Amino acid sequence: MADEVGEILSHDPSVDEAETPMNEKENRNDKDGADKVHESVERYVVPTIGAGGAGSEEQREVELVNGEPVIRNGNDVSRFIVSTRDDGDDALTFRSIVLGTIFTAFSSTITIIYIFKPVQTPVQVSFVFLLLLVYIAGIAWYRLTPKPESVKWPWLQRTFRFLNFGQPFLLKEHVVASLIASSGNNGLVGVENFAVQRLYYSTGTSIPYSTSTVVLSTFSICLCGFVLAGLLRTWIVYPAEMVYWSTLPQVVLLQNLHKGDAKPGGGTGEEDAEVQENKKRMRKFGWWFGGSFIWELFPSYIMPWLNGLSVFCLASIGAPTPTREVFTTIFGGGSSNEGVGLFNLTLDWQYIQSIYLSLPLKLQANSWIGYGIWYVVMLALYYGDAFGAKGLPFMSTSLFQANGKKYSVTSIFGSGSTIIDESKLAEAGLPHLTATTVWGYFTATLAIGALISHVIIFYSKDMIRVLRQAREGSINDPHYQGMRKYKEVPLWWYGVLFLLAFVAGIIVNAKGETTLPIWAYIVSLILGAFLAPFSCILYGLFGTGIDTKSLPKMIAGAMIPGRPLANLYFVAWSHQVILLSVNLANWQKLGQYTKVPHRIMFATQIYASLLGAAFNYLVMTTIVSSQREQLLDPSGGEVWSGQQMASLNTSAVTWALAKEVYGLKGRYTIVPFGILIGLGLPIVHWLCIKAFPRLRSIPITTPLIASYAGQVYSGNTSLVTSQIVVGFISQVWLRRRLPRWYNKYNYLVGAALDGGAQTLIFILSFAVFGASGKAKPFPTWFGNPSGNVDHCL
């Protein structure tokens, strides 16, 4: 990215402000002076691909600690973390399509099943888990099938080669199969809408939509965001600074799994040494994977207390109930909706996740600021009785009456109606939200406003410069240059795809089954197209994004009041434009890192999205048809529950009452005003930098701070402290003090920990958590208490 904002984008606070002289060696002592630690810091310049295109040079500084580069920005990632190797192997093969299809069915089915499970957070099959399953299946395909050379008939040899029998399972087909499998839930939002419609806007004796509506709306929702990723790829994929940090563990794991593929018969001594070194890394991966697999059994099943280790909760045992209630609100967080979990730790890796080993320090530092604000404001709102907080639960996303009882959403509809009945609404009264939920909604809108102005103020010049470099073919990233030999996807391909998706949406909404007017459908697409570039830029730079669903909900509520079903579909189209733009750009970057041709990425993503949506829909209809009564039961059951669909419907109903609830005379007017306030935050930041130029070196990103200041307003909160600790150890200590270990193992270990935890959770889900029948809970003991797992009240 451009030098003008390079410090803001890439400088980490852990890098010393005082420049270390070139080639100077320093000795530093520990604080106690007992042991001396020798650390050499060198700075030098290296030739890179510069403005003159391939083969020219640009002087770029690299920081070394004990001879190892310290990873500070996207350029360092491109040169020292991700290999530029391209073996020229086939990406689109019969085997990659078959394995991708099989595991798309697997991941889509598991995801939709858990949408209807009595769990707080639905289970998602992680990309690491999928790529490991694909790898095992691919190796088995290679090892267990006959080689073409084993038969003498040429036609059978050709057939075996087409079927990839006896052929090594190589990197690019592994990437393609894994990406197909992981893209199977791109149409999940539309399928969830159909489930809500069948449960809450139908009597159950008839289906409230036609087959053509399902086919056309699924096609439209699945593909409407692809065009933006194609149009914006110059800005959001090609530059080195667009790292997509959260995907680095997967990229590193994929490249390590296939490091010895190119030379099966042996290569140079240097290549053989590299293969041997990779075997050592993979052995370490196996140990970390196995350790994570075994350890996960304890916090997830045998000893859930490890999900919420709190000295304060333990100290409160035996204290008077009022004291314990206060302690629970402040320090409790191991169980859902318990408290803010201050200093509460979780040792369950399925909640911590490797993303905090990957996200850059500049992002995590902003998240720490946001969490600091979150701790203070959440407690201040409750104990200050804001919005009548003390009359309601501390944390809950449900709707309540003024007296604290649950609010019945069905009481404000006519029988079988999709539009709110004004007379019944007047009788039931307006719903109330907990103060913590209001804060979560407010910070969401605050972050959206800040996102828009922050990108415009700080990144617009860079985007223009990158566009000019792309036209000249001079983007100085070795991975981009390595992909230039492959044919690009023509823009007219994206245009035709969008036209088909757009027309399909017009037809669906013209039929009236969605209750969304055509003009509102067009507005939803325009809104999504407006927000998508901002989300993609932030995600590319930081590896995480801003949840933008609040703005579509708000606008839909204002434009089409009283129609919760229309609100659902408005948000589906608008949010999918954003989500698919980010997802496709993310996978395009992974394809750029692993040298998968552009056109293959394009075709397989479309195939996977439509295939996954079909599996999602088929499983959803089966579950809803057979378990309708239990899904509609507010208490749910041990095996099936409709709580996720109920939450979606509740949100849609609330925003359908936007004028009454969030309008100028509403109880929660502050929520929509968050957009305007958020727009001003980066302006204040920019003015401060102008007044005090030294502030430029501090990587403040106001939309991220705003987002983290309120995104955890329900569920388990003990993970916050653990994620901060893991991020600090990885990005401050390991990255700066042990760069050799960090560069070799940080992302690989993260992938191993994720894979081990996910594998064990998947097994436990069917063995003891009730996914295949009745649950088998572990006996109650101190490590598995009957109440809150952290022993708070």
C-alpha cells in the first residue's frame, strides 16, 4: 500500500519508536539483572518487485531479530510466510470435484442440522477440519486405486488418469476441493428465511411459497454478491497488504501438507533438505493436533469448569445472595448470558480459536481498547438502570414486557398473517430490550458509520494508487505477479451472472410470496453494494470485519414497516451482497497464495454455493416437516429446538416496528443515531492526527474499537480474556522475541489446535451431545456443576 498511510496500516505498537541503527547489535538485560539475553536487531533493505514491474527493484526495509525477519505487514507475509512456489499442477480434476461435492454435502448437512439443535451457537464445520478430511480422502484415493501403468489397455489407462486413479493428490486440487466444501453455506441465509416462513407464517398444512420461489430466490441470493468481488478484486485481493490474516493458518497448513509433492523422485540436496524440514513440521503438527484432540474432552465434556476459571466466583461461594449476584454480573461468564466475565478465563480452544494467533497486532490492540470500553459501559448501563435495565435480565436477546416477563411475538399477528395487526399491538404494548442488547445494537450502527468514513479518509488515496498500478501491471506483490500467467475472469462473466441473479430476484418478488416490493428489493441490492467495498477493505487489511446487518434491518423497518417477512428478505439480499463479496475475495486471495487459476476459482465457487444451498434446503424441509411441533415449542426439546429461527423472527418483528421502537419518539432512538455519530469518529481521529502528527504511528481504527465495544452482548463472555491473552502471547512476545519459531510454527500450530478441537467436538456431538439421539451428560461434580460452570450464582 502507499507510503502515506503505511505507518497506520502496518506499524505495530510493539515495534520500538526509536529507530535501531542499521546492523547495530544490542544487548539487553532482564529487569532483575540476573540473566542477560542477547538480542540482535538489524535493519536492511531488499530488492522487490517495484513500480517498474517484474524484475525491477524497490528498496524495502525488513527488520531482523537474531537473523529472522519480524512479520509486521502484508509485504513481510508475502515474502517470508507464504511460499510463492507454483508447481503447475492441475487444479480442476475429477477427484477434486467429487471430493468437494461429498464434503459440501457433509458440511452443509451438519450446519443445517445444528441450526435446529438446542445449542447457544450453531456448530460450524471449520475450514481446517474440512481440509484435513479432504486430505485424508485424497491420499486414500491415491493409495488405494490402481495406477494407470498397471493396466496394458490405452483406453483404460486414459480412463484411470481421468479418474485420478493412482495419481498423487497435489496442492491445487486439494485447495479446490476444500474451497468447494467450505463454500456450501453461502446460501444459508435464504434457506433460514424459508424455515422461518414455514414455521411462523404457515399453518403447517400447506407450504407458504412455491417451488419456483425457492429455486429463483436461492439462485439470486447465492450469487448476487459475486459481481462486486470481481469488480473490486484490484483493490481487495491483489495488493500485498490485503492479507486476509485469518486465512493464513489454512494457507500455511495446505502448503506444508504438500511441500514434497513436486519432486516425488527426489530433487536437489536443498529440495530434499526442505522436504525433511517439512516432515519435522508436520510431526509437530500431529503432536499439537493430538494434544488438542485429547484436551478438548475435558473442557467440553468432563470438566466444563475449565470454560470459566474465575478466582472471584470461587471466592464468592458461601457469600450472601446479593453479594453473589453482583459477583456473577461482574466476574461470571462461563455460562450463557451470565455476566461480563471480567478476568474470567476459558481453556476451551473451540472458543478461543486460531484466529487470535493470526490477526495482526494492529487489530488486536484496537479490540483491547474496545473490550475495555465494553466492560465499563455494560456494567454502568445495568447498575445505572438505563432503559429500565434492573427490571430485566442483565443479558438476553429476547423481547420482554415492561414487567420483565417474556413478550409474545405471535400475539401481535392475525391468524396466518405476515403483517402486524395494529389493534393487537396496541393491546400487547411495545416490546422492551435489555440495556446490554441496546448497547450491542448501538455499537453495531456506530461501527458501520465509522467504517464508511474511516475507509474514505484513510484508504481512498491508496485504493486509487493500487488501481493505477494494476493497470500498469506493477503491483509489487510476488503472489500477484505469479498469477499473471493465468487468464483472468472477464468482467462480462460477472456481469452476466449478476444479470441472471437480478432478474431471478425481480421475478420472485413480483410474485408477492416474499412480501418484499420490487423497489425495496432493488434498494437492498444498492445498499449491499454500497457497504460491501468498505467491509472487504477492512477484512482484507485486518482479517476481520464489521457486522453490517443492523443497517439493512433499520432501513427495511423504516421503508416497509409492519412487515417482518419482508424485513427478513430485504436483509437476506442486502447482507448476502456484502457477505459473498467478502467470502469470494477471501477465497480469491487464498487462490492467489496457492496459485489456483482465476477461472477455476470462479466456476467452483458458483458450483459450491448452489450445491450447498440445495443440500441446506433439502435437510431443512425434512427437519421442519417432521419436527414442526417441537420446533414451535418455546422450551424446545433435548434433540430439536427452533430457538435460532425464533431469534430471527423476533429480530425481524422488532425492526418491523422500527418507527415505534427506534423512531424519534421511540424508547431506543439512540440506536439509529449511532450511524451519524459513527461517521464523525474517524473525522475526529483525522483532526487529531493533523494537530499531533505523532499520533499517526498509533494504529487507531475507530470502526474496530466501536465494534468490539459492544459485539459481545449475549452468550459466553469468559472467552474475551483468553483471546486477549493468546493474542498478546502470539503477536507481542512470539512475533517479536522468537520470530524463527513464530514464522515456522505459529500458523501451523493454530491450524492443529483448531483441527484437533473441531474433530473431537464433532465426535462428541454424535456420541454424547445428542446429535444422533438422546444426550448423555457427564455426571455432576465440582468440575461439572449443575449451575453456572464457573461456580458463580
